[in-house]
Amino acid sequence: MESDFICATPRHVAIIMDGNGRWAQRRMLPRSHGHKAGVDALKIAVRAARELGVQYLTLFSFSSENWSRPEGEINELFALLRLFIRRDLAELHKNNVRVRIIGSRYRLPSDVLSLLVEAEKLTRNNDAQTLIIAFNYGSRDEIVRAVKLIAAKVDNGELCAEEITPELISNHLDTADIPDPDMIIRTSGEKRLSNFLMWQSAYSELVFVDCLWPEFDKTAFSQCLDEYANRTRKFGGLVKDTGS
């Protein structure tokens, strides 16, 4: 691998969609209105990513820590997921978008789980773009689940401990067949990963923007890509001396 790489259009962009509640609060609206506006922004982001040449788009839609929120808000989030899949899955399929769901399936309502399975099954052969929805997802939980799978293989003799490598661990994560994100965007001005793709983001470019998620449109997305294009990725090495 080259020690430095001038960024162009990222192959994989991941987004922490933050700020729905604050967007609603600033307008003196219930938080549920913010989540509804966030779903509209999600649709805009998927379309913008396709038009801007991003092949993989991962959206952090429901954290495994979000179970601590009020029950009414959790039910609202589930209702919006149901609506999104039932209303927009056909359009995603028509546009040749593959849908992948990462995260734990534990605790999910049976009808939500069925919808997620349906979305993946219907679109599994699409290849124009991959939309990854991180739902009931937490990076530490993902890593623990991967370690348990590897430990079981060591216990039953399928693997030796000496065979465990970073690549092997990557291949047991939810994102096993997905390239690591080139760039992670977080909206709302917060500057942290919040237990999102911590293994996969080892060399991701991080971009933090002040706009709240419902305000994130194609222009904002394009500006993030411009910032990415002006960076040099070193992957732990040194920038080469070009003599200029």
C-alpha cells in the first residue's frame, strides 16, 4: 500500500445522523417531528450519495444504547423505520440499490425484523450502490459478537489462536464484505464517534459539520466530499517528498 494517497471521491461514506431532537426543539416542536424530518433527510442523502458517486453509504439510525430513551420515542423510531421500508424499498430496488442491515437482531420486534430481512432479500443482487443501515448497532457489541464467534471456532478446532489476525477479525464483523469507510461524517457539531464503526474507522477521515441532520442536504454532502478531496491519507506513513 502507498504510504500516502490523495483523496478523490470516497468509495464508502458513513454518517452519524445527529440533531433531530435539537432541530425540533429549536422550532418548538415535539421530538417526533425531528425524527420525521430526519427520515426525509435520509432519503435525500441516499439520492445525493448516488448522484455524487459514493458507492457505499452507511447510516447510523439506531444505536444499541438508544434503548435507554423513553419508550414512546423508541416506538416512534420503529414506526418510522417501518414506514421507510414499506414506502421507499421499491424505489431503492428500482434504482438498483442493495440494502444491508448491520447490528444485533436481539430485542427487535418480530415485524421489524421481518421487514429488515425482506429488504435485504429483495435487493441482495443489486449492484449500483449499497446502503448499509446500522440499526440496533453498537461497535463494542459488534466486536464482542465477533470475538465470541472466533472463540467458538478455536474451541471446536476450526482455528488455532495463532491464526487470529486483524483480517480474520474484520471477516467476522457485521461489515465483513463491506470496505472500511473512507470518511465518517457527523452532523450537529458533536465531535465523537459514539460507538460507531470503531474497528472499521481506524484510518477513516473524520468530518464534523455544524448543521443538524434534518438540514443536511446535497449541498452539505458535496461540501464534505470537497473537504475529503483536499486531504492526504497517510495510513500511518509519511507524506512523500514530491520536490515541490
